Amino acid sequence: KEFYKMDETKILTLKHVELIFAETNADSKYGASITIDATDPELRDTIIKYHKANNLPEPKFKEYVNERTNETTMQYNVKLAKFVDIKGKENYGPSELGRGAVVNVVINAYDYDNNFNKGTSKSATAIFIIEPKKNNAMDLIAE
């Protein structure tokens, strides 16, 4: 299955990835960001190649072990651009982002040079929601 498409314009498209966490409010303690389930090694390899190709710092994958199920999940966090476009099937919108949502995500790498620093960073600029977040315990156990 095709996870990604990388092109020469610093764009990475991740298809049918599952979210672990989403926060669209830039003023929250987490800032506006999404956390993607990157447990699949092919997906992690794609992200690593994207970082290298765009001179981004090495990606940080956070390992989480569910103590109840003993399952290990690898997590990849991406900040949301201030102008992120969030749409979806069936009029889904930002309120449908969250744990268990399945999305396509466009990530853009960009160069910055300001009074404090210069370098290359990345942010999610578009998210298309395919399946909404899991809303309750029944959704989680019905899988």
C-alpha cells in the first residue's frame, strides 16, 4: 500500500494514517499539532527519508507501551501550520480529529531565517479526514 508521495517541492503526503492525538488550538499547552501512529516500519522509513531529503533534524519517534495490552506504539508529532486546511468526507471538520481518526496529511518543509535562528522546519498544511475520531469506549472496544 502506498503511504506517501514525496516531491521536489518539500511536500510529504501521508495517506490513511491513524491519529493518536490532535490539538487544533494553538493556545493550548501542547500547541496546535497532531500525533500520528508511526508503528509501521515502512512509514517510519518514509518519514526518516523525508527529513534527510529536506535537511530537517532527525525525526523523534516516541515509543509508548500500553501497560494493559503490552502493545508498543511509535508516535510521530507534527505541528499544524497557522493556515492548516482541515476538511473531510461527510463534512467532517476539526472537531473530528483525535484518537483513532484516519487521515491523509500534507506536510511541508520550509526554510526560516529570523532574528533568533535559521534552519529548516516542517508543519502540516492540510488534513483530510477519512474516518472521524473514536468518540467513546464502545468505539474503542468494538475494533
